[in-house]
Amino acid sequence: MYHEIQIRPRFSETDANGHINNTVPAVWFEEGRATLVREIAGVRPSIIIARFAIDFVREMTFGHPVTIRTGIARFGEKSFAQRQESWQRGQLCARAETVECGWDSVNKRTVRISDEIRNALAPYMFEDQPVEPAMNVT
């Protein structure tokens, strides 16, 4: 299962080609992650991002809403990975994975992801789907 939010791209988020600028999906994905963890699951963990990667599959444009899907890909002992997708006009446009670690801000070290967080996020495990390749850039 995953959680969805809708984004209305702003004209200011486009580049000279009329595409959504490549920096913009990172902000949209951040909103999706925060919404899932804080608002939907209702937890406020102390976490840091250890890894964030985006694959661009096809262009996104101004004038059409974008759906951001967010779910949990996997849990580790001290981390969990969120998988995200952006969809526009029924097509997958970008996908991302973020690895987040539990964080002890006093001792500046990673810590185990609590059972509270695991239980709150477990219903949002992303079911496997066929992976579409990134954009062909030959």
C-alpha cells in the first residue's frame, strides 16, 4: 500500500523547455515523505537522510496535476527506505528512494528504528511492481 498526495505544478517550476525543472521533484518527494510519516502514520521520529536518489523516467510539464505516491520499501535495524513515484497523466514520470536512519541528536549517532515507528509505517509497505527503465538518453 502507499499514500498519495496531489501536486499542482507552478509555472515557476518549469525550465526553458517547458518541463518541470529537475530540482523540483525532490521537494515534492519530501512533502510526500513528511505527509506519510507525520500526518498519516502520526509519528515524529528523529531521523536523518542517509541516501536520496531519483530516476527520471519521462518529462513532466506545467498544466497537469502530479500524483506523488509514497510507501515503505524496507526496514533495517537502524534505517528504513521509502520508495516514491511521481505520476502525471497516468504515466510514471520519476521514482525515488530515500534511506532514513534513526538519529540520536545528543550523541550524534544512528539508533534503532523504534517499534512505534515500524508499526505505524508497516501498513504502507510498497507492493512490488514492474520497474520502468529511466529515460533513454542516447
